Amino acid sequence: MKFFQNIFNDISYKNILKKIAYSLVVQEIICIILQVYMHLVYFTSKKKFINNDIFINLVANKKPTIVAFWHNRLVMIPFLALKLKKSLPQHKFMTLASKHGDGRFVGRIMQKFGFIAIAGSTNNKRKNRGIDFSSMRKIISGLKKGQTLGITPDGPKGPALQINGELINIAKTTGASIVLASYSAKKNIVFNSWDKLKLPLPFNKITFYLHHQTIDVSPDSTPQQIKHFTELTTNYLNTAQQKSQLYANKPKST
């Protein structure tokens, strides 16, 4: 009897709920609910898009492109891609998500928006954070075909607002230009997560912002230059986030 009691005590309700949430059926239901909610927020909100031509010009010139954004601005970014896709309907987007846990939710939702989801980002404690060889090959192949990669350079588990090495390495290997993107909403729910994820509320004011300068990493960049590009990317991402927030919070002109 004591043996079974010990087993029961080792099973926490949190773990049970987590297993239920990650089951395929429940996961699909949650993804549908989230997708409907995201559309509700988008279509009931006033929207502003700034510097979209930065991306359109790159793709029109057949330049491999990576769109980078901080993880805490993940929720509404698919609509930035869909907005760009209106000008370039045949263009394909790839997204990178973690193979485990919450990353599967992200990947499945992105697929529902019509994007190619690559499950490759990992945060395995036994390994350095990174992308496995098979996934990297898919990314490089897609970029060389002219597809665009969307990536959160501080994902999947942080530290928040810090660039990991994969973004710069991918740009260096493929010659892709990095576009720094963000969005901000006036009204949000802020989660107590590692990145303080923001969930915009319906009937909102949302600004999508692309930084006016891209990052172009030379294939023969030295370690010192790589460090410089990393710092520059961080600064541009922070600027994009601050600018989008500034516009989102801007009062109505009288």
C-alpha cells in the first residue's frame, strides 16, 4: 500500500495536465482556439504597418531573407507575414520551432497560417542550444530557393532579448539579409514566462514595424565581425520593438 502511495505522490497534477495538453487531439483543439483568437484580435484592431517595402524589395530582387523578432512578440507576427504575402502571393515562409513542448504548438499554429514549419530548435540540457543538421539543411535549401525564414533569435527558452549564435550563422552560410521586425499592441495580457510573452486583446491598436536597415553578414566574417553583427542585430531588434510600441501607444491626433 505504501508503495502505491509513493507512486501517487510522485505524480503531480501539473505533470498530468501537461501530458494532457501535449496529446495530439488536445493540442489540435488548442491550436484551433488560438488561431481563432488571433484572427479575432487582428480583425477587430486598428493596424499600422511601417517599412514593409524593406522586405518586399529584398524578395523582389530574389535575395534570401530572414525575418527575426523577439520571442515575446511571437503571437501576432504571422499577420505581418500574411500582409507581406499579399504583395507576393507565391512567396513561401519557413518558421523554426522547438521540437518539444510549447514549440510543437507554435509549429502547428504556423502551419495553419500556411507556413512551412521546421522543427529544429532545441534546448536540450545535454547539448548546446542549437539546430540539428537535418533542420539546418532544410533551412539553407529553402533560403537558396528564395523562401523566407522567420526566427526568434532568443528562443526557445532564452535568455530573453539575447541573440543566440544560430541567426548569425545561418545568415553567414546562406548570404541572407536579416530583416529586424516587431509589433506592439496598446492593450495586452503579459504572461509570467521567461520572455514575458505579450498576448494582445481584441479591439486594440497594433503597429507592425520593420527596421529600416538590414543586417548582411559576409561569408568570410571574422569572429570579431560576427560579434559586431550580433550586437548590431540586438540593437536593431530593440529599436524595432521600441518604435512599434511608440506608435501603438501614440494618442489620436486631434
